[in-house]
Amino acid sequence: MLKVKVDKQSALIVVDVQNDFCSGGALPVPEGDRIVPLINHYIDIFRSAEAPIFFTRDWHPRDHISFKGYGGVWPPHCVQNTWGAGFHPDLKLGKGDVVVSKGYDRLKEAYSGFEGTDLDERLRKLGVKRLLVGGLATDYCVKNTVLDGLKRGYEVFLLEDAVRGVDVNVGDSARAIEEMVKAGAVKITLRGLVRKKSLCKTTRLS
Ligand code: VGL
Ligand code: ZN
């Protein structure tokens, strides 16, 4: 199994784990809530490694162009300062974590966490080389964030057990994963993470 080291050059990017994408929300992703405990587990690992954690959020004005009635295809969702735009209540945000808002411009869709944000700049300042990306939705914001990360030269890992897709068409998420892998992303799961501590131990023993 492929192993990935979590250290300060690795960043966890949690994409859009917001109420509107979970059950009871305006644009629920099937099984969206199911990833929350897993994301929290990844968060714990990054915290103990003192590695940076970023949370992206969809942050639309109420008349955003992606909304039905305003030229788009989606029901209104993640409207700024509403319950639906809030993070899932069980998600373990902490002090020092960075929230990255996107899709805030009425006239622009922004599926990627890099689009119209300072995410790239912040990652570079921290010396981050490796991104581990999970969240919602596999076939939209996760996919575009992963592809943009690769284009910007990061090593990108897709947290396969901590993503779910909308699947407007059957198979969209599976195809999105194929596309990410073709572009250079590597799929991993929780079991594939190596904590800094266990690495040190291995080094000392050998
Ligand atoms: C998303 C559809 C519309 C996402 C955002 O976060 O994947 N999907 N807006
Ligand atoms: Zn949106």
C-alpha cells in the first residue's frame, strides 16, 4: 500500500463540508455526512503533526449565476451568512485553521478552492509541497481543486474514503476520480498515512 508522510510540508484541504451539501441541506450530496468522522480523523492526524489545515467553503451571494433563475443549474445553496453555508456542526475546525471562501462573485462560478482566492499564496508561504484533498463534492469542487493543485505543481493525494459526489449523471464521480488520477493525483485512504512520530520511531530502530 502507498504510504504518505504527514509533515509540515503537507496540507489538508477540506473541501466544502457545509450544511447545504449534507442531509437536510439545499443541495445534499448522497452520503455527504458519512465523510465527517473520517475528515475529523484526518484533521486529528494533521493537528498532531502540526501540519496546516485549510477549509474551503462555497460562499455565494443570493443571486449567484450558478443558481436556477439566474442562469445556472443548481438550486440556491451556500448563500453567504445563512445556515446552509455553515460548516457541518461535527466538523472539527480549530484555531489556526484557515477558511477559504470561493464563489463569492455573483458573476463567476468557482468550483476550485484556488479560483479567486489566496490559497496558493498561503500554501507557498508555508512551504507546502503536498496536498491531501477530501470533502464534497467529488465531481465538482473536489475535482477542480485537485486538478488546479496539480497544475500549480503540488503533489496531490485524493482522500478516497473521505469524498462523496453529486452524480447528476450515473458514474460522474467515478469518472472524476479517473480524470484526477490521469492528471497525476494519487488515491489514498486513512490507512495510507504515516504520522511523523511513527516515522521517527522507524528511523531510530533501523
Ligand atoms: C459544489 C455544486 C455547486 C461543490 C458547489 O462544492 O462541489 N457543487 N456548487
Ligand atoms: Zn456552489
